[in-house]
Amino acid sequence: MERLLNVIMTIGSRRRIDRSKLFRVIPDYADAPSESAAERMFERDKAAILELGLPLVTEADVLDENTVYYRLDTTAGDAVLDLTTAEYTVLLAASRAWDDAAAGGAARRVRSKLLSLGHDADPDLLRRAPRGSVESLPVLTPLLEAVTSGSTVSFDYRATTGALSTRTVEPWVVGVHDGHWYLHGWDRVREDARIFRASRIESFPRVGKAASQPRPARVDLAEVLGRLHTGDESAPALVEAAPYKALELRDRSDAPLDVERFETAAMPRPALRRLVLGSARWVTLLEPVEWRDEIAQVLARIAQRHEGAADLDAVLDAPARPVPRIRVASSGAEQLSRLISEASYVQSRSEVDLAELAEALGITQQQLITDLQVLFVCGDMGTGFEDLIEAEWEQGTVRVRNADPLRRALQLTDVEVTALLAGLAALEPAAGEESRLVAAARSKLLATRAADPAEHRGEGAEHDGGGAERRPPAPAPGAAPAHRGEVVLAAVHRALAADDPSDPAGTLTIRYSAADRPGTSVRRIRPLRIETDGTRSYLRAHCELAQGERLFRLDRIVELLADDTPQQRDNGSEAGSSVDVSGTVAGEVWLRLEPPAHWIAEAFGARELRDAGTADQPASYALLVDPLRAPLVDAVLEAAGAADVLHPTSLRDTIVTVSRTSALRHRPS
């Protein structure tokens, strides 16, 4: 790393330098055991400099073709993104959506490269931007590199059946949906197109030979995922629902929030069944009659399977599935990218607070000091060791001088642009009025790419290469997002813009529909920030009624009310729910999951998985710790019999009560 930094400083400190002089002044080249060893070393360094995004130019002497000069092009206009302050702020927020050491490679480089652009973020906009979370996985960088280079990639993959197999794939697209990464491409073993959930890859992908299968001219990940879950049997349905409940079903059907009976949009039978079962505590399907009978039968089976205590001997005897440990060491390119960005960032501001710079980079102060110590011993080797970089960090203030060649923005690679696009996709559902800035930043990112290796937007379901599926979303009826959500988001963003706690514009009065209680509550809140887990968006706010901070799911804010509306706790009738499902299930919860219900283990962050079942009927045992009761009960019902609670018995009893009550409402009167 020090050698490479010295090469960059030496080349960048002058108009140009010839190859022979460079080999004499760089100690590692001069001390190489042979000229060919120095040549190989330099070729690797040239590739690394270009990978960093520095505009290295090679020129032959017009009079002597054996003399080769090198310089850093200071006129390259496409090396820097032309961003407004607002667009830069949105990209910085997007980098926070997935920036995690576990991601490795691209994820660790992007934030530092953004800092090298020399912009100052808009602090007010940054405060309003959603704080997001996209899966940070060590497998991402080689997958993205395989897409952009047109190479094959091999890895060990765990299907929802629990089977582990080695796959060799020619990647066509890597994209994000609901905060999760997916790979779509040609599976060489199965000789067919397949889609893979990246979190189920259990080995570091090995990039191999060039791909041979022609890549489709256009690959839309959302379209691919959507095709996996279409059905021939679609129809509208008539349902009854408790007011202000079953909000997803109401939004998809453009139904009023308070009516008890409404017709849904036409949708496939499995999709409607999922929505009805997932809200079975509040919803009764009336028509079509055949669909209603199916719901009743499913609920009755769920109740029957949960009666009494379960036998846990099989769980205890089952072998625990090994936890994949894919470790990625920080590469020299990542460290050097950070070093250059640190120097660029500090020089553009004369001096920077040590803690501020460490926070901006997402590293510890000790790591930052270690970086500065490396800068301190590097510099322009063409003038000897007297012209090194000056780095100071005493008393918590960082200064960097004599490092002008590092005072430049680093160009983003296709892989890094792809990572930023994923972050933008994660923020977009909660962007509200800032969605135009997200769109503008996305357009400028796409304009920097030599190719378009991946699509990142759109809806879809997840699907593994073997055909087992996970909760496909009911397709929207072709309409724009629900007006309710747009109104709520706009109001939240306006409230977040009010900095003064005494400003009435920073306070909202909302009607909120909790998942675990009937009816709604009326609360006066002061929004603090928007957060997202990639799947759902949440509003963290100070609640007057609770006298403290609370987290509200944005899609459960059913309406905005006048400021003088009296506050009240949940005030609905008990219709549709006669059992307490509030709070958490304390301690351990064991589930038996068949492949269609494996999504529950992922959604609730299973602490442990054990293999169960047979080759013909695969299943797994999942251990959850302290899960929320209401969402887990709804998830078990939504799985339509593919998920069984084994422990504790009290939770099994709750499942019996809820499913029996719901089944009775679906039986003919």
C-alpha cells in the first residue's frame, strides 16, 4: 500500500515522468530481484491505480518509442460526478443504507470515494433523509464484478429446502428488492435461467472464465421475479374487515379505511389468500365462495396442528445447521481508496476535527490515526525522502499538507455505482418529496457507467433456484402508490424540516392502527427521523401520549388529524380479535418450517436453524428469541400451514384460538 501511494504521489507531483526514472526512484522497484520482477510489480500497480478511479495516462515519446511517460490526467472531465449539494446529500444517505464492514469491497470504498468529491452535505436534508438498511454481505463484490466483467461465478448455495449445492452461474443481473440482494443468471448445471437470494450463498464466490451464454438484451429483475408468481386464476373478492385494519389489502384495492365491507382489486388466488390469512384476526373473505371455503379449511388445519403440546424430541435430535462464515479481509485497494479520500477531504477544508472525519468515514478514530501514520511516511520519491506528506492530528484536529496529487476526486467503478443504486432503491419508498432528488442522483450515476449490468428498481418476490417460493406480494392493480401514503410522507417531511422544538409545524396529530390491538389511537407526535429496514419504513418520533420516543410504522399511520383532536389510546371494539397478542414472546420460540415458510426464519432473524424432514419432504427447525407476538402469529397464519409453532405451548394455544375464531367466521352461516 505504501509503495502504491508513493507511485501515485511521484507520478502526480509532476507534469510527467518516464518509466526508467520511476523505476529508479521507487524503492521497491529499484530493489526488485530482476527487471522482469519490477515490471510485473508495476503492471499490478497500474491496474490498481486505474481501479481506484485515478486517470492514469501512458504516453510514448514521439522521438523515442522506447521511452514511456506516465501522468495523471488533470483535464478528465468525467472523473467527477457533477452533483448539486442536495444530490450529493442523497447519495451520502444512500451509502449509509448498506455501508457495513461485512459487505467488503465496494461497500467499504464508496463512502470514502464520496468524501473525495469535495462536497459539503446539506445537514437539514441529511437529517430528513431516511436511515436505511440493505443486506451487507461479503459475497456482493465478486458477484457484481462477475456481472460487469461478463464472467462466470461459482458458489455454494443453500436452497429453502435446506439442500446445499454448488452452483456455477453466468450472472446477468444483481439487484435489490425489499432490502435483500438477488442474483439472476444462467445456471450452467441446470441449463436454465435461475434466481438466487444472495444471503443464502454460503461460500465466497469464485469468479471464473468468461461467460458463454448470450446475455438478454434487457434484463429487468422486477419482471423476472413477477413472472415466477403469476397465476391463471384471478378475480376480485368481497371481504369484511375491521375499520382501519387490513391496511395493505385496502391500499391495494383503493378501499376506504373505515368501511367494513368492500371489493378488492382482481388478484391471483394465492396472493389474496396470503393477504387474508396474514390479517385473519381482522378480515373475513365472503366471496368467491370457493376461496372462502379454502380459507376456512386452512385455518381449521392450522388450529388442529397446534392443539396440545408438541413433541420436541425431534428438535433436540436434529443437527444444527452450520452458520456460514465468509470472511473478507480488507484489501490494499480499499485502504488506499480511504487514504486518498482522507487526504482530499482534509485538504479541501484546511483542517478537520478528528472525530468528525472518523464518523464521516465510518471508522474508529484509532483506525484514522493509523491511516494518517501511513500518509506521514509517503510522498514524492522523485525528490527523495525530504518531500513527504505532512500529516498532523494532535489535539483532535487533522491537517494534511504537501499532498496535492491526492487532492482529487476518485471515479466510481461500475461495481460501486451499483452499490449506490441499491442504497437509493432502499431509501426511495420513504423519500417522499425528496424522491425527485433520488431520481436525479440515480440518473447521474447511470450516466457514469459504461454498461448497465443491473436493474435495481421494481417489485418482486424472492425465489430460489430450485423452485421453492416465499410469500409473493399481491400485485398492485396497476395504480400509483396509495394516496394515503403520499399524504402521510409529505406531512412527515414538512414536520422534519422544522428545527425549532417550539415550532407547531414540527408536530403532527395522527390516527395510528397498531398490529396487536383492535381499533386505533390518536397521538400527537414530533417526528425525529425516518428509518427503514429495507422492507418497511418507520417513523421515530416523540409521542406526547406515551411521554417518550416511539417507533411508528409509516404504513400504519392511517390518517392525519386536526391539531386540536383529543388524544386517545386504542378505542376500537373487540370485533375480529378476542385474544391478547401484544408484546413479545419471552425466551425461546421453536418453529417447524416447510420450504414455502422459510421466509419466517429470515424475517424474524432466526438464531439457529436445524435440518428436519426428508429428501422428499424437506423442512427445518428455526429458533427465534423474544419475537414480537402479533407479527409472528400473523406470519404463521399467512404461511397457510407451512409453519408450525412447537414451543412454547402458550403460543400454540394463541394460534389455536386465533385460527379457530377466524375459521368460524369463514364457515357458511
